[in-house]
Amino acid sequence: MSRFFVSYFGNSKVILEKYDFGVYALYFANRENKISTRDDLYDNIDDAKMFCKEDFNISEDNWEELPNHIPIMVTE
């Protein structure tokens, strides 16, 4: 089952796309961009959030779920 999360920081954002095989962290230099400047694949949501905290200082309470997100990395 897919789940999606977003966090905004400065003028940037990170979207986490959780799939059965792992979690993509998509980094956008500008909130309005439709194409990410970087994407990384992690084993699970906790690892992805930990690296986002280390790289971008995004705390656990800064994530919100995106219920109507259209997947970027994997389309069905």
C-alpha cells in the first residue's frame, strides 16, 4: 500500500512516497517545482525521515500526509 508525506522548509519541500519495496524521498529546491532535484530510496519511512532530519533539519512533527497525492516515482 502506498502512502505519501510532505514537509516544507524554507522555500523547499520533501515528498516521501512509501511503497511495498521502500520509500522514495524526493527533494524539490522550490515548492512550486514539479520535478525533483534529487531522489533517494530508503528501506522504510523511519530511515527516510531520519536522513531528512539530518540533511534538512526536518523534525517528526513537520510531516503531513498527502491523501490525494499522484505518485511521481511509481505509477500503476
